[in-house]
Amino acid sequence: MEDTEIMKKYGGRFVAINKGKVIASSVTLKEVYNKVIRSQDQEDLYFAYIPGNDILIL
């Protein structure tokens, strides 16, 4: 998925990214965290906020 597609789909949302794929998204970081914290594979897990025109890696 290209950056522009990601920004259109997830703009204004927090996302969890695992192995290059968005696995959860929500308007709050806490909700995203709660969705993925019990996931078995957390080795390559990142959280990001996508404001709509830029990506900020936390």
C-alpha cells in the first residue's frame, strides 16, 4: 500500500503496524494498544499516528 493510500484510509487515526501491514487502527492510541497487546507476534510491532498528510512514527 502506498503512502497516499494509507493517508487516505487511516488519516487522523493511530495505527499498529506489524511486518509492514496495518493490523489495527482507532482514533485513540489506547484502543489500538489494547487491540494488539495480546498478539503473539510483537517483535516487529510499531505504533504510528497518521494525521492525514504526514506520518509520525512513535
